[in-house]
Amino acid sequence: MKRGGFTLLEMIFVMGIIGILIAFAIPKFVRLGDNAKITADISTASSVQSALENCHGEWVINDDNFTCGSDLSRDDLNTSTGYPPSEKLGSDSNHPLDRILKNAHNLSWRRDTDDSNKFYGSTYENIPPKNPDVAGKPDGNDYWIYSEKNGTFSLKDVS
């Protein structure tokens, strides 16, 4: 007469299969957090670029005073290009984008202490450099650079 249940050999076999599946799944889940941080940085940079274009558009069509971003006025913009100088994007190094973005106080972006046109995303300390580096995706070696001349806020890939 056969009893119900599993033999020890069957249990070991099933646990071995589960272990192999876990070994393949864990690395995928570990990178999910890094990918989410990368996507958040790209999204924030896109918002900064849109805000810069909005300020430039206001400058082009308005001769009198106007406000763009949270409190940038015509007087804050470069008189020849219509884009704000990098030091006007934010009030200090803790919130370097608070004048161009409405919710910048929720970000942890920072400005380079030596070059005010370099900005580091909130997750750069946590994202290790990729090997190989993926163009257009920020990692621990990269930073965002702002050009007041043409209003671009773009990723500088550093290998």
C-alpha cells in the first residue's frame, strides 16, 4: 500500500529547481532599483529641459515682465540668449534647480562645486559605473551639463 506525500528525493529535487530559478531571478531584481533611479534622473532632466524651453519661449514672446519656473523673471535671464544662467536655476547647492522646477525641494540633485554648469542626479552615489557604459543612460561616472548659450541640459557620458 502506498502512502500519500513526497519522498525525500522528490523534495530535494524540487528544492534544487527552486534554487536554480532563484539564482537567475535575483540579479534581475537587484538591477530594478538602479534602473528606476536612472529613469527618475532622465525624467527630471527632461523636466528641466522643458522648463528651460518654457522660460526661453516666454522671453521671446513677452517684452514686459513675466515669471517662468517658480520665480524666474525676465531680469534673471541672459539678455542675449533668453536662458537663465546656471547660478539662477536654483538658490543654493542643496537645491540647485528650485527656481526652474516647482517641486525641486523633493529632489537630491546637486551642483558641482568647481563648475556651476555641472549637475549630478540624485542617484549617482548609488548607481555603480556600468561596464560597458550605455550611451544616454546615466551611471556613477556621468553628470548633466547645462549650456546657457543654447539652453540645453544634457547628459555628459564619462567612460
